[in-house]
Amino acid sequence: MPKLKRLHKAILCIICSALFFAFMNMFVRLSGDVPTIQKTFFRNLFALFIASGAMIKNRCSIVPPKGARLDLVLRSVFGYTGVILNFYAVGRLSISDASLLNKMSPFFAIIFSALILKERANKIQWAIILTAFAGALFVIKPSFQNAELGASIAGFLGGMGAGAAYTFVRRATGKGVKSYYVVFFFSAFSTLAALPITLINFQPMSLFQLLMLVGAGVSAAIAQFCITAAYSYAPAKEVSIYDYSQIIFAAVIGFFVLDQVPDALSFVGYAIIIAAAFAMYKYNNRKQPEQESK
């Protein structure tokens, strides 16, 4: 496949992923006062059904590959923690604010890659990361007068969990683990982890709430498969910037469906973090040819 065609497919896939993650957050918010762990259980249960279909189609064993078992477990632990924190934030913040804080994950991925994969960031990359953190402060608005400070911090830490998870995904797939197996293992792990607490503290749901969680699970599964496909077509440095389209989708959905309007400081934070993401994208693309010419 020509490189340009692959890049176009990657861009389309990652934008589709961003759209469906925004829909996932919308469905989670519309599900109402269902406990957070119960939301994650049904979200991952329905995603597991879809991932199982991919496993059956590819005749893949459910036993994880020996050399990547720890990577898959750590990916699931950090990823599921990130999902819990993100769902908590979605239930209390505008979905555009929650989406923005979750999209700190690419910057955390750079930090964890340096610690775990020994892929060291240079001074320029660290400066861009610090700029993104500064932008996040405009969204979090740290103050004792901020009634949603806890939810904002949860959303920020959720992005940290996702960033760590992406690092272990990269290490697992580098050992030959198929992308659909990563989605299956994560969905199965998260479903089993949430099951005991869900059974103990189960809160009856209306048909509407159940349908919203079905929508969240289906949207999440589609988003995960889309983003996995995107990174199989093109390297992250060429397409990761398009993942920030989720913030735009979330803002539009929040306005028209949930009647949410972010405040001025949130818009400043959006601009700073998206600008930082774009700067990282441009810098990495300029840096790559220089490395290849050496």
C-alpha cells in the first residue's frame, strides 16, 4: 500500500476513534447516577463481546503469550484505573473538559516511555510537556473554591493511567502480540475486576440506563479497534495530533446533547494543550528525517 494512502487511512481511523470515544463519554454521562464501577463493568462487558468475536474470527488462543504476560497485566491495570478515573470525571465535569484532561495521555506516554522503555525525551520535548501541563491547570482550575477540583484531578490522573497503558501496549505489540488480543485481554481483565464490586453494590437500572451503557461499550470497542488500526497504518508521530479532535467532538456533543458550555479558562486550556500537541507533532516529524540521514 502506498505510504500516502496508508497515512490517509490512519488519519481516518484515528478521527473515527476520537469520535467514538466522545460518544462513549456522552453515553456514560447520560447513564446518570449509576455507580462508577458498575458503569465500567457494563462498558467493558459489551466491549468484551465484540473483542471475543475478533478472537474467534482469528482463531486466537485466550492464553496470553508467555513473554508479554506482565506487559498485558500492567496495561490492563493502568488502563482500567484510567477508565475508572475518566468515568468519574465525565459524571461531574463537562464532557469536553473530561476529554481534554484524558488527552494528557500522549504526554504521559512520553514520560513513561523514558522510564520504562528508555526512550529518552530531550529538552525541547520536556518543554512541550511542561507547556501541556500548564494548559491542564487552566482546565483543572486548582482552588479551594472549585467544587469540582476532585473530579478534575481524577480526569488528569486518568490521562496518566492511559499514558502508562499505551506504553505497555507498545511493549507488548513489539513482542508480537496482536492488537485484537490486547483489546480482548483488557476487556476481560476489566470486566472481571469490576464484577465483585458490581455484585456487592449493584444498583438497579432503568432500560434507558442499560441502553446507554450498551452504547458506551459498543462505542469504546469501536474506538479501541480504530485507534489500533490507525497506529498499524502509520507511526504515532504522524497521526497522534488528530486524536485531539475528540475535544472538538466532545464540545459539540456536550453543547447540543447535554447543554454544556465550557468556561473561558477551559477554552484557554484547550488552546494551550492542542498547541503543545501540534508542536510535538511538528517537532517529531522534523526530527525523524534528521535521524534517518545520520
